[in-house]
Amino acid sequence: MYIYRHAEKAINKLKSMFGAVLVTGSRQVGKTTMLKSVADHAKYVSLDDPLLLASAIEQSGTFFKDNPPPVFIDEIQYAPNLFPQIKMIIDRNNKKGQFYMSGSQQFHIMKNVSESLAGRLGLLTLLGLSMREKQSVEYIEPFLPTDKYFETREKSCKELSYDNVWNNIHRGSMPELYSNPDFDWQMYYGAYVKTYIERDVRELTQVADEVKFMRFMAVAASCTGQLLNLASLAKDVGISQPTADRWMSILVSSNIVYLLRPYSNNIKSRTVKTPKLYFLDTGLAAYLTRWNTPDVLKNGAMAGAFFETFVISEILKSYYNRGFLEAPLYFYRDKNMNEIDLLIEDNGILYPLEMKKHADPQKKDVAAFSLLDNIPSIKRGPGGVICLYDNLITLKDNDRVIPVRYL
């Protein structure tokens, strides 16, 4: 069963604008399936095939004679030497939509992408299934807590019960797990982590101790929703801080972890400069931290952090699926420990948001929003508390109680 991906519209736009399209994202989020659907006219070539990979690496000059465009090259990160060849063909033919590529590393760390294909390549990051995609909701606009957004989003809203939210948080967003509810969750993620370490991690760097890297992933998952503290991570795992820094960059580069940046403008002297860490798939984070059932997770000490991680991931998907390379998402935290979970910046306006796993938000939950009103250079828009309450209602002034189903 093919699940329609909201990013398809962005891909169709990119292929009409550029000679090549590259989709990046972590393993098994559906990159290959989506591109096969969008580029069904293109020949499919997987560099997981050792013979094809050897040909791509050793005979890059003739590779596209055997595999002429339009062509879809899967796992392109294994043969970055193909990029100069792709550039020459695009420049010679001057056609759009000739090359489709997927890779499980972020584009900016692939050699030769920026140098070879500047202005010739359309880029998109794909994450796991969003709740909109799981519910077959067609609405594709990025989340923004404005009157216009809620008016249009309400028409396509579907019910999302309390238990359903936690089942989705625990199950995660991998298409294969969603399509096959009988698949064993623990076995799936166990195999996923093993494959990830054996393929992507080894491709990115030499990790001498894979057991410690697994431990590093687990400790990082236990810190989802918190400020990144590399010194503490290093100490807990028993590695040096430079190693922890390098390993964290691997998790970010392979789209396992997202680092939410602190907002800084002319207020940077008053705010922290450390990012917050979020796992992009809550199911993987639950597996690594051994929350083995939805009930145990929702009643556990990390329930709030997992709910916040889920919300951040859903909002991020709404931007990536519309073709944003960098989502305009930040958080605010000053040296007096005042914090706002999320700021969305749009046209010079900041929209503040809090995430609460409970269903009874109060005015005190948005008290920190007034901090933005005291900074002359900032224009604040409406905000709210994203939570498990049933109805969209006004909480205070322009700030709302926002049910999670409106994401």
C-alpha cells in the first residue's frame, strides 16, 4: 500500500525547475518509494548493488552511457564522484528533471554537491510519516498559529484521541511500521539501529567502539527535549568531548537528531547559545531509552519530553514537506532561565508556542510570551499551548489552546 507523501508536490515543483533533484533523509523514511512514484519514467539504479557501485566509482565517465537520464540513483552518497558527471550532462543538455537522487546523509556533507551542482540541483529533506499523512489529510501548509491557518486547517482536522497520540508517539513514524501493524516494534528498531551503525555510521567516520556508539545514541535519546550538553554526554558514555562532538554531528548529518537553535537577534547577549536536542523519530528514541509500551511511556518520567519531541517533529515535517531547506524554528531561553519552547519566525514576526502533555492548560503556561513584548526590535504574533485538550479555544488575548490534531 503506497502512502501519499506531502513532499511529492514540492518534488514535482523542483523537477520542473532544476536538472537534478536530491532527497535526503534517514534510512527507511520512504525516500526511494516516494521518488519511484514521482519519477516513474526514470530508470532506477541502486548503489546498494556492489557491481553498480563499483562501476559508479571506477568508471564515472561512462556510467551514464549505461544509465542514461532520466535516471533515479539511490544511495548517491556512496559515489559522490558522479556529481561532476551529472553537472556536465545538465550543462550540455540544459533539460529539467534529468536526475533524481536519494541519500541518507544531509546534502551539505556530500562531497562535490555544493561545488558541482550549485544552481542545478533542487534539494529536499524527507522525514518519517507525519500525522497528516497517516490520517490521509490533504492539507499541506506549514503550521503557523494564525487565524488564517486555523480556519483552513479546521476543515481537514480529524479526531485524534489521547491513546492514539501516545500510540503514534511510541510506534514512531517509519512507513514500514505504520503499514504493517503486526510488525514487532522492538525487532524492527533493533534491526534499524544495527543497519544504521553498520552502513551510515561507518560511511561517515571510523567508530572504533560500536558498542559505545550505541550507548551514545541511547544517552542522547534520554536527553531529547533538553539543551545539548556534550560534556555530560561524553562523561556518561566514557568518551572524550571531541569524540562526543563528532558523534553528535553524525547523528545530525544522518537525520537521526535535530538541533533546534536558540533565537538570537540583537538580544543575543541575554540568551543562551546552546541548541536543544530532539530525536526526529520518537519510536527510535523510545526503543533506545527502553520505554517498551505506549502505556509505560505516557506515564513515565519522560512523557513530557517525548510529547514535546513529537510536536517539534510534526511541525518540522510540515515545513520540510513544503520544500523548506531550513525551517524557521527556534526556542528562547535567557540567562534567568525564562524559556519559550518554540518560536516560529514568519515575515519578521515571532509566533511563540509551548508544548504541554496535559489537557488543562492555564494562563501561566503562556506567561513567558510577554518577555518578547519587552524587546523593542521584536514583533510578536499570536501563539499558544499545543496540548491534549479537545478544542481550539482562546486562552489569553491572542494566545490559544491548540489541540495536537491541528498540527
